Amino acid sequence: MEYQFEKLKVWQMGMALAEAVYTMTQKFPKAEQFGLISQMRRAAVSVPANIAEGKGRYYTKEFIQFLYTARGSLCELMTLLQLAQRLTYLTEGQAADLLQRCWDLSGGINGLINSLK
């Protein structure tokens, strides 16, 4: 069964990004299990989850608000990715790849917000 939110490109991109974050954080030190790993995963999951929840709302204004929240979680994730790189948990290439995905997704969310206004 497919819901309307699953057809959204931004939701699909968000899910792919969350999967990538889960994969990358599996290699982080165990000491970060309840710290950076948990925070990064929550922020990553929050992006497609807020897109889906907003799409499920009746009013466009509510959907837009959830898109803003998703964009905020994306900015949080970008900060955490940069920290993970500084701590050498991610290579420069890994961080660059994930950050580029974030930028692409941010552009998609911004475009969707603008089209709904």
C-alpha cells in the first residue's frame, strides 16, 4: 500500500539520507552510541517523518509548517555531520557526500514550500 507522501521526491530523498546516516554511524565508536550516533539518527529520521506527517495533515499551512520542521532537522543533521568529521568519525569524502545530499534535499524542501505558498 502506498500513501501520497511516498510519492514525494523529498520524502524519498529523506529516506535515502536516513539510511545512509544509519550505515555510516554503525562504524562510529561504541562510546558514541547514546551521544552523537543517537542524535544524528534522530535528526536524520526526523526529516522524512516530518514530511510524511505534514503531508497527512488536512491543511496546506500545516504541511508547510512540518516542511519547515523537516528543514530544521536537516540543518541539525548537517551540523552533526560536520562535528563527526572534525572528530574523525567520518572521512572528508564521507562527510562531503552526506552534506551534498543534505543540500540537495534542502533545495527540494525549499522548492516544495515555495510551490505550496
